[in-house]
Amino acid sequence: MSAPDLDPTQLDRYSRHIIMDDVGPSGQAALLDAKVLVLGAGGLGSPIIQYLAAAGVGTLGIADDDEVELSNLQRQIIHGDDDVGRKKVDSAADFVGQMNPDVDVVKHEIRVSKQNIEELIADYDFVVDGTDNFATRYLVNDACTLAGVPFSHGSIFKFEGQITTFPSGEDSPCYRCLFPEAPPAGMVPNCATAGVLGVLPGTVGCIQATETVKSLIDSGELLDGEMVFYDALNMDFDTVTIEKKADCPVCGENPDIESVQEVEYTASCSIDSSSSEPEMEVGDD
């Protein structure tokens, strides 16, 4: 981390951070030095990108290969009418540029796959998963856990959301400790068929952004080993414990997965050394 040498404009812009004992000039300098990768510039990605940019995260990678659609605008708040038909990474980059010139945006107009994810995450300090399908979630979990890259998980469905953080520490669990494999295909409908409350990703994404900032400034307690379940309809938050499993196929004592190349990231995300290479969409959540 560089010395907290902030110019007068930055001292003013980030003054509400700087006066906080748990952030201060050194914490703000850490944010400006940080590199965060956001997977997905849709419903969850929108508030994540918005608040990380406002906080002054110095390098913000955005990975998405989708285009903005009119139906996105009910919840994807960084895009507008004039962005319909544009690539989401371009629209998101323009939004960040208007918000905070301190932030360098790296656009990754790609579908995340097991052929590119290891190289993709290698340049970043923290990964925020705002994707919308089980295949990509398991791919992100496995790649980040194996590489020791901390990451935040969030997902939404109708009125419900869930959030947790995986610091990738020696004693920390991973997503497979809670859900070893994905449910069978078709059991869980996506937002395109089931719908989602427009404001829901705002709440979930803001919690993910909060966890990211706390991790980068090394302050507070993360949702390490805990998953928050949010029920917007009944305005209820529940927290469940995620125990690190000795037999976890990724982070356990004798892991079965030593490379993402060993897994077929489709319906079940099961281990299959002979699997072909499917691509996972990072899109509208």
C-alpha cells in the first residue's frame, strides 16, 4: 500500500471516510490502490459498481458480454434509456467515468469460462460475484479458492437474496462447503422466468460492496463462515453458519478439485476430468 498522500481534491471527495477512525487517510489510500473485479454489470453489479466507484476503488474491472435491454432498467440502475443496445461494459464504464475520475475501469467484454478465469482473476485483489447462474458461481468459487483470491457471493430471486464473503483463508469455508453441487437443471427458475423485485439487488449488492470495502481496508468483521438470507417481502434477515468441511472437494483436507479444468461447469458442476469446455454467461441478474 502506498503512503496516504492524497491531493486536496481527494481530501475533499473522501472526507467522510478520512475522518473515520476505522478508515482514515491510510484506509482511503488502500482503496485507491486496490484492484477489484466485478463479474456482471446487471442487477447486482450495478449497485456494486456504483458504490465501489464512489468509494474510490482505484482499479475496477468489469466483466460482462451482454447488451443493455429495456427490461434491465427496472433494476440495473447504472444503465439508462440511451444505453439500450449498448454493451453493458461500455455503459458501466461511462457511468463510472462520470462519477469518479480517480477510478480506472478495465473492461472485460467476455464470457467467463474455465479457460479464461484464472488469468482474469490473477490481476485483482478481490472478486465480487454478481452473476446469475449456478455454473458461474461454482466456477468463481473454485477458481478463487484455489488461487487464494477473496471474493463476495450474492444472489437474488423474487423477494429473496443471499450474501456471504469467502476470504479464502486457511480456516475459511468455501461455497462448496455449504452446497457441494448445484441443484438439478430446471429446479430453480431464473429471474427472467420467475421475476425479481426491482429494489432487491440494490440491498444485496450494497451489502456485497460493503464487504468488499471492509476487506480492502482490513476493518470490521466479514461474513466469513456466515451467509445472510434476506427476505424483502417480510423484511427479515437471517444468518446461517457455513462450516468448513473436511471433505469439501475444493478446500477440504484431501481435495478432489485441484484445477477448474477438472470440473464440468454445467448443471451439477460435478467433477469430471474428461469434461468439455462450456462457457458461462455473466449477464442479467
